[in-house]
Amino acid sequence: MLEASVLLAVTPHDIPGYLIFPFLLLIGLIATGPIFFSHFWHKYYKAIAVGLGLLVLAYYLVVLQDTHLPAETLAEYASFAILLSALYVAAGGIYINANANATPLINVAILFLGACLANVIGTTGASLLLIRPFIRLNNHRIQPYQIVFFIFVVSNAGGMLTPLGDPPLFIGFLKGVPFFWTLQNLFIPWIMAVGGLCLIFFFRDRMNKVGYQPKPGVKEKIEAKTEFYFTGKRNILWLAVIIGATFLNPSSFEWLPYIPMEGGIKVSFVRELVQLAAAAFCFKFASRTALNGNHFSFEPILEVVFLFFGIFFTMMPALQLSAELAASPQFSGYLTPSMLYWTTGSLSGVLDNAPTYANFLSLGMAKYGMDYGSIHQVQQFAQGVPNHATLVTLEAISIGAVLFGAMTYIGNGPNFMVKAIAEQAGVKMPPFFTYVYKYSLVYLLPILFLIWLLVIR
């Protein structure tokens, strides 16, 4: 993560509209490839994603003569990929299993536990730690909707109470939003989102439970004795090191070395080196029993790393064009909390939610003549200065960036990883558009509308 987010609303170049075509093409291929030409897609998706990303990168470097934004995007992508990879390796060496009757109530308890845990070790850490045990616990009746609700609750909505929970909130913390601001101001929407989704899941899961007949012997085994297995305790230490390293911010600790860039941006590399080293030692000394029990392989994380390389670089013009539109005089007058909630959220569903959060926070502050680059003014903005509307504006942007990340597989990093792990375990996950129209629009959107109606509006 960059220590000063890219303010894409201010750009010295005119970005041609056709430059968003590689991004739309990549998203379209991610959505349709696994359905219509799965063999070709699985064989060449790495080359396609990297090729489209490099194509846009070359345009910026050669045609626009812009090295600043590509360099910042590369630094942000490196931080993103290294953190997810390190967490993946650490969680892969922790084997949790339970022999129990996976009732709807137990499944809801796991989702709620994951939502709470996400605020301590992040949505990525909580997702990777619990997705395999969740699948194993329900292996006799696992269905795609169970994984989708896991993505809704654990991989996204759960991480709304602390800056550790989700990348946008962590960026806000680095820029000056007080650490406990999220807990004090976002608890009610957190309860509404997590509680509402868990309630819907309970009734959906109860129907699955009632109508399912386990294989012979399975029911007797899970009802005979409730047992809990935990292997790989040493990986908890490495997990703590990886999470703790996220605070190694050169903007906060002046003694940390960094790579200087334009605009006073300090690009961290110590944090990433610590996380890579922790991941390497973690894998080297991990319990083989835990790795084998989790059927550990690097394929799911490689899929995320390659696809998001393409997404990060192809979305540069899309982010710039959307930010230019938002900064226009005709548009800025409409920067109400409601508009920012839906706009930030909609873009967070298909773009990286961290720079989306940064862009709209800067625009929201500019409306009140405040500077996003000033930590003191960000603190005032979060405290409702010069008036209460600034606090509501920050609430709208924060909630939109976090919750709407669950609308698609690419809205938040853990989504795609959970999908890949579930498919590796044999779960037939819904394709991109099916995920959106069968699950997000049906179950998630009403919760988002209710939060807007009762909290934002």
C-alpha cells in the first residue's frame, strides 16, 4: 500500500476514452472465459492478464510519457500481492478441523466469528484462516451459496470496525482518521450488514439442511462425537509478524528507509521484505501435516497475483477518467453523502476499493475547502469539522468502499482467493455474472439499500 494515495483526480494528461477498453476486455474475459472457453482460459489467463496490463503500461510510458502513475501503481500492486501471498502461506500452514454436526446455527457462528476476526487480522487473514475449515465442516452438504455468503460476511462486511479490517480503512488511518473512529461510527452499519446477511444465510442454510440426505455413514460419524483439531500453532506467530509489519509505515516512523517519489510520496519496502521473509520461513518450517491437510498448493494465489496484475494496470485510465468526471464543476455540486455512498460503492465493486476510497475522500474534503494531504484536516473532517456533514460524508465513503467490494469477485482481493480455494476443494462456484445477478443483487443489494436508507440518507 502506498503511504500517500494517488490523487487521480489531478492528472497532467488527457486520457483517451478508448484506453479503458483493455480493462473492460479483461473483466469480460474473467466473467465469460470460465464458462464459454474454460480450457483456453485456464491455459492462457496468465498471459492474457499480464499482456493487457503491459499494453496499458506501455501506453503510459511511451505515448503519455508518464512514469509517475505507473510507478505508484506498481508499488501499490507489489504491496497488495506480497501481503496476500504472505497471508496465504501463513494461513495454509494452520489446519483447523472439526468433526461436528454442521447445523445452520453453527455455520452462522463461524461467519460471525470470521466477521469479528477480520477486524484483528484483516478480511484476507480471516478468510484464509477459516475458509478451508468451513468447507470441511460442510463437506457432506457444501453448496455454492455457502461460499458466497462467506465472501459477503468474512471477506468484506466483517472488516469494517478497525483500520486493520480492510485496505481502504487502513489508508484512511494512515492519512489521519483516528484508529477507533471506525468502531465508534461504523458499528451500527456493521451490525446491520453482518447481522442481516447472517440472518438471511440462516434461513437459506436451514432449507438446505432440511432437504439434504447425507451419504451412508456420514451422519452417524458427525453425530457420534464432536471433535476439534488444530495443527500449525507456530504459524500464528508468523501471521502476527505479517500483520504487525503492515504498521511499518515510513510516514509514521521517520527512521524507516523508503523510496522517495514525486509529491513527497514515501514508498515502503521494509514492510514488504519483512512479510516476504516471514512467508518464506513460515513455509520452510510449516507443519507438513497442516499443509497436507489443507491440500496446500500455490495455484490459487498465483491466479490472484496474475489476474490482479492485469487489473491494477488496466484500471489506471478507468480510475483517472472517473475521478476527472467527479472533479468537474458540473459534478462536484452533487457530492452529497448519498451520492458518494453509491458512487464510491459502485466503483469499488469493479475497481480496487483503496484508490477509489482515496479519490472520493479527497473530493469530499475539497467540497469543504479541506486538504486531503493534511493529517490535521483529515482528523477534523472525521470529527465533523466544520459541520456534522463531513462526518456523514466520511461514513458514506467508508461504508461504500467496504461493503460494495462484495458485489463482484474482483471487488476485493480475498473474494477471488476464496473462490479459487473453494474450486480447488471441488465446489462449483458461480461464474462472474451469475454471482452478481443470482446472489449480490438478490441478497446483498437490499442490505446496502437498507443501510443507505437508515444510516446515510
